[in-house]
Amino acid sequence: VCSCCGAKPDSSPKGRAGLGIRHWICSECGAEHDRDINAALNILAAGGIPVSMEESSPFRASEDVKNN
């Protein structure tokens, strides 16, 4: 599931075969995702934790994480 728009696009990695795909682009909104960061953002959202990529947010991915 795209952590930006909530879509389940055909472009996202699927199943065991998709485990080797580390980066993908949502075909619905165009957001670029690292597989692990996208999953973490979805888990936080499911737990009701607000997540933002804004600089002032305590719940944002660091530059080190986003660039690796």
C-alpha cells in the first residue's frame, strides 16, 4: 500500500518474488518509495501515530534513512 495516497497500485512489489524490489514508484500518485520505509510508515499509520515528512515533525524519516 502506498503510504502517501493509500492506493494498492500494480506497481508495488508483491509476494516473495517482489522481496528483491527495494524501491518502487506508485503508479497512482507518483510517490517514490523505499520498500522498508514505506512499510514502516504504513505500520505507524495503522497504529494511529501521525507521520509527516515535514522538517519540524518528530515522526519523520531522517535524510540518512531516506537516502539509503
